[in-house]
Amino acid sequence: MSGLSTGWKSERPSLHGTGRTLRHGEYRIEGALSYGGAGRLFLASHVTLDTPLALKQLPGDRPLPESVVEELDLALTHRQKRAPLSRGQEEFPLSGGSYTDRFVREALLLVRLRHSAIPVLYDYFFEDGYWYLVLEYCAGPTLASYLRQQGPLPPLEALSYAMQICDLFDYLHSQTPPVIYRGLRPASVILTSGGRLVFFDFGCACYLRNGQLYADFEPGLPGYAAPEQYQRGGQCDERSDLFSLGVLLHEMVTGQNPLGKNGRLEPVARLNPGLSPALSALITIATRADPLYRFQSARAFFHALERIVSLEERRAYQRLMRLHLSRGSAPAGPGPIQASAAPAAITLKALAPGGAQPAPPTCSPEEFAAEPTMAIPAEQIKVATSPSEQTAQMPAITPQTQERPLRPSQQFKRRHRRLVFFLVLLALLLLGIFGLSLYLLSQLQDAPFWLGVRIS
């Protein structure tokens, strides 16, 4: 990639419209997937293989360093698992241009990392003043467009996406040295039809050096980035990524975009009163301004999300059962109640806050745990019209004739009483024998001499 001209910026053509071919007709542009950030993402296809691909376009202002070309070609050709980074590889090689340096960081991280939320890098090339990354194609809208269409998401759906992001952050932070993502935003995340999130922007990611990462370049997207990323000389670390995740979770459950809020998020309970206090508290902890009072690791954040999911499942189950029982026992007229054999179709969307149907009454997880609800099939519901029928419908109670088994403590007490009784009886027997012996001895002293048994 040597011999590049200095007029790259003036040579960049507009890349719009479908049908344009790149790299001597090897790739064809089919449409745009997302815009924003430092690059654009396009849907493309391999002309020969007729395979859909994702093509990411990034500006270029300098050629790649030779060490970067060597590492990329080796990884893309042999597809071998990367070795642990040496001390010289901890820093990304610099090219002298800010745009190319961003491309270097993104390309090297894509070949060094392996995770289900990270697309596979197939190829890279330079053409007409732009760098291109040929990536795995994942069909689906961006998370930003999905949130615009759906509005506030049900808590369980939002928590599912948050747990996927938290799992990715735990993988990145466990690298040696740790990788800090720093650029979380919904516009760079693809949501597949199966509910899987795929990240297509690693331009802001970098390694954590000596336990600290200084905000020496792109601080991240305003509104999603942590406050310490904007401070001059501020240090950002793993907790900065967790702050961004908390902001995104706030947006998913409230529908409020954090852009233009100057880092001030309105309380979740005010924007969506139907959310549980536990979920509101979790978002409050994750978005605290001081990193010392946030979650300290992605793994701790993930475990907290798991607990909130269990609570939200209880709440959803409680609403489902109450709605089911209220529909199954509702009278159809002045006559006897006729229970329907087929249960009514109930979806989680109907139970979500803000849905088309009125939300049924809810209770707290503590009340639900104290008073569990039992689901009764509709065909087994029969209403009694008289007291005699009510008595007839009551289940017969049969007395238990079998003796209850004794507990170990009771068995020990019973054995102890038997032992004491036996010892007392033995002592009385010995005393009786001893008294009888004394009596016999006294009688022998008074015996006649002619018996020959007199004791002197």
C-alpha cells in the first residue's frame, strides 16, 4: 500500500446508490446499512461467490505501517488463533494520520478478538481515498432504528440486550491487556432476526495501559460516554464502558434519547412508572458520575442483571396469571358462568408497559413471593349455585391413621428414658441381693451346732 498520493481527501467520491463495484469488480454495493461515526456501513456482495457481505468504509490519509500489513495478511490468510500480545504489540502502530490510525485499531482488533458479538473480518483494501473492511454480514436493523420504531422496550427484552453487551464487555476487559470499547452507541449495533447483537464499530476501542487509559483521543459519543472521558487528563477504564451500558439500558426502557442531555438523565421512575424499583435502582447505580460508586466490573454488572431478570419474570408471570384468571372467570351474562375451554391468547407485548391494552394490577416481588398464584385450567372451573353444591365440590379430607415418624431428637429421648429405667431396675436388684445376703448370714450365726454350718 505504498506510493499513495497526498490528495486523498479531494479524490474521495460520493459512495451512494447501488450497483457500484469496487476492487476491480470483485465487490458490488447493494445498499446502505448505517451511517455515523467515522465510517459508513454498506450491504455488498461478492460478485463471483454471490455472497452477501458487510462493507465498512473509512477515510484514509496515510499508508499502513508494514507491521500492520504483515499481521493482517497473516491472520486473514492462515486464520490461526492469535498469540498473546507482546509488549511491542500493546500499542497500535501509528501511521501518521488520524483516519488511518483509527482504521488500524479497528482492523487489528477484529483479527485479534473472537466473540459472537464481533463480526468476522474477511478482507481489507484501499480504493479512491478510502479504506474498506470486508466483514461478515448480519441481516437486521440497527439498534437505533429499532428503538425509534418500537419505543420503550419491555423490561425483559431490554435486559436481554443488556446482558449480551455486558458479556461482550466482560470478554474485552478480560484480555491481556484489557480492551476498553469506549464507543457504545445504538447506531453501530446490528440487531439480527434471532435477537443477537453484533458490533460493527471498534474505532474508539484501545488497550488499557498500566492500569489506566487516558482520554488522549476520541472521547466517545456525547450522551453515551462517561463523564471522565471528557475531562482533560481524565482517566477512563472498564467502568466507563459500564456507564455507557447503563445509559443505553436507560434509553431502551424509557425511549428517551440521551443525546443533548449533557449527561443528565431523568429518573427512570418518572419516565416509565411501570418499571420495578429494582430495575430503576440498577440503572441509577450504573450511571453514577463517580466511577467509584458504579459497578466495578462487567461480571458484577452481569450478575446484577441476572437477578433483575428473575424479578421481572416474576412480575410478568404475576400479570399473566391475573389476566388469565380474570378473563377465565368473567361472567358472560346474568345466567351461570360458562368457562371457555380454549384459553385466551396472551402475549408479553400485551403485558408490556405502554401497550395497547390496559395494564392489569401488579404487585411487588415480595408480595408475589408471599402470596403465590396458582394457575387453574379454565375447563376445571365450575361455579356452585347453592351451599350444598359448594359442600359437594369440597375435597374429602381423610384422617391420617399412620403414625408420624419420630424425629432423631425424640428417638434419643425415648432411648434415654429406657436406659435410665433399666439402670434403676438393676440397682434395685443388686440392693435386694445384697440385703438377702446379709439376712442369710445373720441366720447362719444362730443355727444349731448339729447342723454343722454355724459361724463363730
